[in-house]
Amino acid sequence: MEKQTILKKIIFWPSKKIILAIPTVLVLGFITGLIIDTSSLKQFILPIAMLMIYPTMIGFKPKEVLNFSHGRLMITIVLLNFIAIPIIAYLLGVGFLLSEPQLFAGLAITALLPTSNMTIAFTMLAKGNVPAAIKSTTTGLLLGSILAPWYLLVMVGQYVPIDILLTLKTISLIILVPLILGIITYSYIIKKHSLEYFQKSIKPYLPVASSWGMILIIFISISMNATRIVSSLNIFLIALLVQAIFYVINYSLAIFFGRKMFNPQDGLTLVFSTALRNLSIAIGLAATAFGPNAALMVSLAFLIQGQAAAWFIKLNERYGLLNKGDLSTKRI
């Protein structure tokens, strides 16, 4: 029994301790990459990415897109995700990353794939509008998969070669194939067993499978870049700085519109539907369509995203960042 408990803790470790797991794997991958050449692992990134996304698609409900509730909130989220945030990424890329086009591509991919299961989880944790978060996640995934190749062509096509057919193929393999398999799997489970069985016996393990896939891709990406980081530490620091600025601007923009236009519950959904990006899909697309440097850029976002969301919840609870009124009257 004790061995089973230890094994279960190990299996659940990345999903339960994601804030600790990502820096740990980054360090291990970096050290490994300095000792041995891991470039041969690149061939495993695509299948790992597909297996990583597949569990997140089990229980996915495309019909949410056709639900026209929360109209004003959804329109605002779409406009921020597919107009404002890509423009921010483009300006940051032009300003800081022209000499490193793969890093620019990694930032662009981060900007073009909004929302994830983290959106729903953090909205629930912060007591926001969860049904709206589910709808924004569904809408963001489908719109992002359609628009990303064309946005990439416009944003970074003049700085790094964009193979539209390859990008579309990669998105199909990483998103559409797992999506179809996820829908089929969910339907089979519900017919064979029940919704209650799925919720209790299967759903808790789905994030575990995805988190291990994410950990493997981060490990491969950072290990393949280790020697380059050592030789060009300034590039690594610039990339980290750009990602930090990207998230600060995103949160500031989302808080501004959430505070001005919506009640606190809808404001929380707006923040987590725009400030959080779908990094699991982004890193798979970056690594397969552009290479390890693009994946490195997305890996750095992993360092920031979870911690930033957790800190936002704490700050919002203490200072009421999304409450209308003068912040100076809040408790400091």
C-alpha cells in the first residue's frame, strides 16, 4: 500500500506541483544538454505533443462555440486574443528579437494560441464565471487553430520562412487529430460506462498524462539549447525579459477592460481567457514547425504563466483589482 502511495505521488507530481516541476525540469534538461547531445530526441517531439494534447480533448464540447450566451464578454475576449495581443507580440518581436527569428516565431505562437485548461481551472479557483471560461476556451482553441498559420505568415513571415502547408499539417496533427480522438473516446466512455464514472475514475488522470508530455517536451527543448544558452546568455536573458513584458502588458490590458466593462466574475474570466496562453499546444507547434529555439521561447513562458496567475488571484483578493472604483481606497 505504501509503495502504491509513493508511486501515485510520483505519477501526479508534475500536475500537482507544476510551479515546481517546470523549473526543476528546465534545470535538469539544461545540465543534461551540457553533458550529452540530445538532438536525436527531436524526432519524438511531434508524437509526444499529440499524446500530450489528446487527454485534454477528452470531454471537449465543440457545441459550446454555438452557444451565444455571454456575447459581449466573448466578443471582447476574441478581440483581445486575435487583434490586441498579436499586435503586442509583433511589436515586442520587432523591438527585441529581429536578430533571433526563431525566438520571434516562438513569441508569435505563444500570442496566437489563447486559453487552455488552466483558464478554466484558475477561473474556478478565483470564483469567476466558469461557464463563460469553458466557452472562451473552446472558441479560442478552434479560432486559434484556424488563424495561427496565416497570422504567423503576416507576423514573422519576412523574418523566418513560414511553410503554410507544414504549419497546417502540424496543427492538424497536434490539435485536430487529438480533438477527433478525444470526442470519440469521450462518447465511447459515456456509452460504455457513465458520466459519473468518467468524472471520478478517468478525468482526474487526464491532466497527469498531459503534464508528463509537457515535461518531456520542455526537457528536450531546453537540453537541445543548453550549449547555445551558455554561449549566448544575453539572448536567453533577452528572451526571458520579452516574455515577462508580454505577460505584464497582457495582464494590464485584461485588468483594464475587465474593470471598466464587466462585473468582477466576468472580469476574472476575461483576465484568464486572455492573459493565459495555450502553452501545451504552442510548445508542440513551435518545436515541430520551427525548431528548438522557438520551443525555448515557449518554455520560458511556462516559467511565468502559472506563477503570474497565482499571484494575480492573491492580489485581486487583497486589492480588488477588478472592482470598479478608486484603487487608492482599497486596503494596502
